[in-house]
Amino acid sequence: MEISHDRAVAIRRWKLGHHVFHLHLAMMNTHLIALRAALDSENWPECLGQLELLARLYRGATASMRYASDFPPAAYGQLLRPAMEPPWVSPGFSGKFNADHERMLDLLKSVRGPLKQAVRNGRASDDVGEAARQLWREQSRNRAQHKLICEKFVPGGKSLLQEYFADANN
Amino acid sequence: MEEKPSPDDYGLIAPISLPHDGQAPAELSGPDEYDSFFRIERDDVTGSTWVIQTLEVSHKVADDLRETSLDGEERADLLDGLTLLLQHALTIATAR
């Protein structure tokens, strides 16, 4: 079966971009566990190194999603979004089912409180505090980029999961 | 033969079964369908498998990057991320 060049680009970037995103997430999860261990043992130089690495990985992950979405919205609307709807998949298909991303968010949440406390009470140095703030900034950038991608492909619209629950409640 | 009561609840409680993904069975998508759509296979990944796929994925993305509309900063961010992935892969490969 023949497929146009534009459609082939859309499929390749959407899925290959997600593969790169997941490789970043897996690395982030490993380093978040290492960060948690360094925090528990109050090894601040190790914390600083892990935080700086995590910020770079988060930035790379955000860029990988920008790459994944680098194709015209028409290809998303006509080709990819229908492939993520019944009968091809069950209703409510969503990025929320990205288990690696959910794990990363849980791990990130688990280090936030202890890090803030360590900086506030002076146990961790200012450079650890600044590295932690840089990591939160990367999280904000990632969320903003995600909103832009959603708006590009479904302007003002609902996700498939939101649509599913809206239909189910009517 | 009579079943022994469990030491903690004296057989007063029967077990229940729950799915691995923690979701009640329903006609609703979930993590398995997400992985399947994006061609992600969950398995015990060896170091060599990780190295090979990191190289392959990085190669494909780097080859395509010039054709994208990503600006200079976005390309630098993506390449920096790929560098970290490749450094990690090289560390695994040289330790073998």
C-alpha cells in the first residue's frame, strides 16, 4: 500500500519522537532514583550532579516531543488521531497511559519536598537549590510545550480521554 | 485435605484478583494499548539491547533533524539529550 511522503513523515516522527522521549524518561527515572538515594544520605555534591543531569535530560525530552510533533496538523487530524480512536484502539486512548512518564512525575514529586526542606534549613548549599529550581523550570517548560502541541493539533479541543468521559457522562 | 488457614487472617478472608495495570476491566484504553500503538515492547532489556536501540534511534533522529522545522535552540536541546543517551550507552558498551 502506497503512502504519501507527508504522511510517512508524520507517522515516523510521531512514533520515533515518542521512542526518543521514552529513552529520555527511562534515563530520568534511573537518575531520579539515584537523586533520591543521594538526598537520603545527604551527599550534596552527588545531588548537584544528578540535578544538573536531570535538567538536561528534561530539556532533551521536551525537544524530543517538539520533534515528534513536527508535521502538519492535517496529518494528525486525518491520519494519526483516527488511528488512536476506535475501532483501532479502545475508547479514551491518552498520553496519560504513558507509564514511564507517570513514574517520572511520581519520582519527581517524591524528591521535591525533601529538596526544598534541605535548602530551606541550610543543609544543602545554594547551588543545589539553584539546580533544583532549574529542574522545576524545565518541568514548566515541558508542560508549556505540551500545551502548544495540543493546541497545534486540536485547537481549543478536547483530548480523546476527555471526549470519552464527556460522552460517557451524557 | 483440609486447607490450612493463613497465619495472618486464619482463613477468614478470601483473596481477590486485580489486574497488573491496576485498572478495572472496562472498555477503556490503557497503558498496554498506549505501548502497542507506539511500538513499545515491555521486556527485560539487556545492556546490549539498550545500547543497540539507543544507537539506532539516535541515528534515525539525527539523520532527519535537518529536514525539520526545529529552530537552533530546539536542535541543540535534542542533540544534547541524545549525547547523554549515547554517553550512557557507551559506558555500558565499554564496561562489558
